[in-house]
Amino acid sequence: MCEPNVDEPLNPQAAHTIEHIGATLLRNGHYKEHIIYFGPMGCMTGFYLITRDLDFETVKNLVKEIFEAIASWNQDIPGAKKEECGNYTYMDLEKAKQSASFFINSSWEHSYHYL
């Protein structure tokens, strides 16, 4: 999502929110049988997406679709209840939406090679 040591890294609360929404969409989406893991990088520059049996173009399009969905998210954050998350108050939907929009609109064409 961010070019390392160039762009500002992700806000950790935004990354946590993106993780919750993105993982939920991926685990319940069309390619759910191919999703192994989605979560933030410790350096807060992006996310790991581990899949099986999906070609690069499919993964690239899937990532873009997920971030488009996050950028326009207007529902409750999935799994953001005390009984569902060990740090459920550590979320920021507006910053998550801004970060997703940044990735789609500013960085997508330049960053897809990191996928």
C-alpha cells in the first residue's frame, strides 16, 4: 500500500480496521476456498495476502476489489466487538477508508508489482 521509506506508513488503527474488513470479505467471497491469510505487515506499509491456486491477475484484481470495498465501507466493522477481538476499540474506519482510497487512487498502478 505504501512505498517503503517513501510514503507515510499506515496508521496502526487503520491497518487493524482494514485487516478486519479485508479478511472478512476475502474469507466470505467468491475465492474463499483459495484464501489462506490476510493481515498487516509489521512495518505498516501493507498487507500479506496468502492464497493458493490463484494466478497473479486474479489476485491483483481481487486486491483492488477488496480495497475499493473498504474505501466505500458504510457498515459496522466486522469482528469489532469485545467478544470477537482482543483489541476491539483499536479501530479507525475513516482512516482505513482514506488509506484504501490512497492505495487505489495514488499507488495502485505503481505498487502492484509488490504483490
